[in-house]
Amino acid sequence: MTGAGRSGTTWQTLERRAGLLRDIRAYFAAAGVLEVDTPLLRTTCASDPHIPETPVLGQGQSAYLQSSPEALLKALLAEFGRPVYQLGHVYRAAEVGRRHQPEFTMLEWYRPGWSMQALMDEVGTILRLAAPTQSTRIGSTDWSHCFEAATGIAATSGSDALYRRASALGHSTALLDQLDEGGLRDLLFSHCVQPTLGRSGPEFITGFLAGDAAFARLDPKRPGHALRFELYWQGVELANGGEELTDAQTWLDRADRDNMQRGACGASRIPRDEDWLWALRRGLPACSGVALGVDRLLMLAIGATSIQSVVPFAWRQT
């Protein structure tokens, strides 16, 4: 079988996909990282204002399909102190396209006691399970450097300069007036910077500003920056990780900030994740964690042009 049929993929691609999933599980089994299977239907979800939530009706109450198993993996990490991973489907509403699916396969794992660099090295190992010809070490670029090189303005520019640069791209004032400084910076990064990343091979981006820390901890050696990384290949984001935040109050402050941003752009507030908070209050060990998009990795490894060609019966734009 050489052509794609009703499923939208080929038998050879399905074999390659099955082989990658098998190799990932074999690697972690040999490395002593336990596979777990946490619920994907919960009464809360990620508060990140940039991740569209997927609400569904539960048992007489609101519930959400999860965009990541992060909270419950951290709860297991706090309870047992052992490395864990989850490999399975996650969900994000309103995302369909060549690189996006509302349901997709994510690999997420946590390593207690590991530095960000050690985890980045392991991400490279996982990447080479899909693309064995990749070099043994992946290049790394500072976020501020690539932002300035691609946009022509300083990474720490204020709202006015960011607004003018975004306006020059042709974005409407109606859109730009809704964005704060962080939102403008994210817009410029996605339109100007991201397409340039990883063109000659996979590339880590590090040195994110503190405002973009998400739930990574801040870098004690570099004030104003976070111990967080992203991995890009051919302009596609593959992974997002870093050294994890372990302070409960800081987590609460960031979650509250996320909800304020959600409210400002008309999105619903997300209920507090009590399992995640429990993990932090119990004592989440110093650790590093990362989430990696398996469908995107396979797509790039086999030279496909869209994620639909590696996901059987994928959603397609109408």
C-alpha cells in the first residue's frame, strides 16, 4: 500500500508511528522512568491564556479535556519522588491545520533532581528515536538574541515599540489593542521569529524572559530570565520544558495572573487546580519536565508536510 486512503495516511506511516511509540516506551523502560496513565477529564485545566480550553459536560458540573497531564504527573512526583511519563492523547479546542489538531499525541515526562541541560540532552535522545540521522547534540540559541535578530527591536522593548513593529506586519488595531506587552511579544515571536528557527536542524531556544516563565522557575544566575526551553525544527515547535517551579505561592500568583489575562480577553476563568497545588504544598522535589508533540515529531522526521498525514482519520479544515 503506497497511497493514502480514507484514513488520510499510509500503512508505511502507521508502521513508522507504531515503531516510534514502541521505541519511546522501550527507552523509558530501560531508563527506569515509569509510564503512568492519568485522567484526561477533570474539573479544571491549564490556566495558560494562550491555550484554548476544551470544556465538556461532566456529571452535572463543568469539566475539561486536558491539554496536558502536567498537574497529575506532578502530584505523583510529589507523592512518590520517582521519574514518570505519560504518552497519550491531549486536547486543545479550535486548533485545526497543517500543524494543529484538537486531539493529538503528547509525550510528557519529569525527572527529579535533573537540571534543564540534562533534560535537554534527553530530549535530543528521544528526537533521534524518530530521526536517527540527527547529530548527537542539538544547537541552542538565546531567546533575546533570536528575537532581536528577526524583529529588529530589542527583546526588552516596551509596549509602544512592540505595537509599532506588530502594526508594520499588517495586523489590525482591533487585534493589537487587545494585547498587553507579553501578548505583543508573543505575536511578534510567532510571526517573525518562529519561522526562522531550526531550519538547518533541530534548535533549542533558552533564556526566556521571566514574564514568559509559565510554570518554570526563575534563573538564579540570570535575573529577569527563566530556566525554560523550547525545541524547534523547520519552524515548528516540538517541545516545551524546563526546571519546574516548586514554590506554592509563586504558582498561585502566576495562576491568578493567567486568569486575569483570560478575563481581559473575554475567556472564562479556570478553577484552581487543587491537585497541582497539593503537590507544591506537599513538597514537589527539584525536577525538570518537558512536553513533546509526537505527531509533529513524526511529521518532520518522515518529511511530511502536514500533521494530518501521520494521524489516521485526522480532523481537517472545512
